Amino acid sequence: MDATVSARINLMRIVLISGIIFVHVPYDPATSPYAGTYGGLDWLRVFLADSLFRIGVPCLSAISGYLLFHRGLEGFDYGRTMRSKASTILLPVLLWNTAFLVLVYAAQTRGIGFGYLPDVVNAGPRDLLNLGLAIETWPINIPLYFLRDLLLCLLLSPLIALAVMRYPRTVLILMLAYAVLPLPNGIFLKKSILFGFSFGVAAALHRVDITRLDRFAVPVVLVALAMALLLSFALYAFGPEFPVWLDMLRALAAIGGIFAAWALSALLIRTDMGQALSRLGGLSFWVFCGHYPLLILFWMVWNRLGIDSYPLFYAASPALALAILISTHAAARRFTPTLAAILTGRRAGSQKRPVASHPRMEPNGSIAHRR
């Protein structure tokens, strides 16, 4: 794979996952952005969490599909792939989610955490199985639903590859309809993951030049930003219960964000900061798996302190979570490298500077879970 394309993929992972943190900042009914209590800040929260950063899931799915088949069908070994993904995705997910489940159980046996998280202490076997393995519903560490659905896509990858190889337009149109229309989810928790993954597979198998839009990067990013702004105004006006047409529009905008995110990477990779972010490796996976438990912990502590300033919490919690995750990831890599490797699926940062294809640019309430 071209070094710059690989660097841009790594860059977008950390950028998108950092944005996903804003999707999961907790709140209660009194501090919902749709209550209108904080005026412009509430609209900003809707813009970031329900519009702009909703592109993260389909984009990350597309990246996964593209990487899986970037060598073509002849370079794809299903058995080897599934064995590899068992250690790079399945094992880390089980460890992160089980650890959080055990911590929640330990806290709730002491009367801590009820109302913030599902009742683990009194849960039946089926509920515990779902909270731990996400068989039918969301895992207790909610963002990990993405990796659960990604594993389903990997299991189905030979069928998806054959379908998009032979009938690319028909298959992608059908999957787009499944993702956008108010249809049952079936075995997936998030329908856009299947479309994003299949889109990435199609781009790889049909040898699409994914750098063709780079010369239009600025207008593509600006158009996508304008769409996200307009969408946020509609969401803020109609939410929190969206009409069907608006929910469909939100899903479509998130999928369209695949192009905007890739165009943005063409601009960011030309900067020193972008190239530095592209070398962070396993940090993006660490942040993705660890941010939700930290945000819940902050919310519990915040309510216990009784500070009546949600805007301060909203501003501080993502920054603090990111700071803690960056420092703990660095400490884990230094002092417990084997454990760090397992928890990040053996994803390691590269010390090489990516080769740029462009010249460098110069200068106490119940929680509302977003899924």
C-alpha cells in the first residue's frame, strides 16, 4: 500500500475516534441539549454529537473493508484472516468489555452506579450475556458495539466480496437503502457499519483510485461541513425524537461523511501535526475502547460533587478523558508492553515519517446513552 495512503488511514482513525468521544459525553434529562437550557452550547452539542461526528462509524467501517481487500481477492485468506482478527479484535473487545462489566458489578454491590449504568447485580443470565458479549443488544461498554458489528462483517466478508465484485452498484444501493430506510436492523446493531464496510471492500476490489478527489479536498470538506451545520439546525428544532425523514437524512449524511473524512485527511497529512498523528498506532484503539468508562466515571463523580455547571463538565470531560488515555497508553507501552499489545490488538505506532505525496503546507440523574 502507498505509504501516504496508509498514513492517511492511521490519521483518520485517531481524528474520528477523538471526535466520537463527544458523541458519548453523558447527560441527564435536565441537561439534555434538546432542553434548550444552555442556548448556543446546546446547539453546538447537537452539531458535534448528533451531526458532525456521526460520520465516525461508517468511515471507520469503510477503512476496515478497504484494508481487508486492498490486495484483492487473490490475496485474501479467510481462515488466516479470522484467526488474526480473533487476536486483534475479538480478544481485546472481550477484555475491555469484561473488565468494565466486572468493575460495574463490584461498584453496584456497594450501592454505587445504579441509574448510570444497567443493573448488573440483578441481571439475569441472558442480560448478563448481552452486556458481556453483545449477542442481541448493546454491550455494557457501549462504543464496542462497533467492533461487534465489524466482526460480523468479517464473518460475512467472502459473501460481501463476491457480491460487490459481481454486482457493485446493485449491492451498494441495496445496502444503502438498508442503512438509511426505517428497516429492521436484523443481526446488526448499527446498519451503517455494513454499508461502510461493503463500500470499502468495493473500492478495494475494483481498484478505485481513492486519491482522485484530493484536488477537490477543500470544496468537499466545506460542502460536508455546511451539510452538517444545516442538519444540526433541523435536529435541534425537532429533537430529541426525530421524525422518520430526519432520521433517514441523518443516516445519509453520516454515510456521505466517508468522502469528507477522506478529503480532510488529504489536507491534514500535509501538516506536521497530521504526520505526527498518523504515527500514533495503537493509541486510537486504546482511546476507542477506554473513553466511555472514563466518561461515566466523571459523570458519577460530577453529580456526587453537586457542581451545578454542566457546560464546565462538557468542556472538561472529553479533554480530561483524552489526556488520561494518552498517558495511560504511553505508560502501558513502557511498563507492561505485553499487556498493552494485547489490549490494542498488537497495534503499534510507527516511528517512520510517512512519505508525503504533496508538498508540506507551511504555516445524579439517569444517563442518556448515545448509540
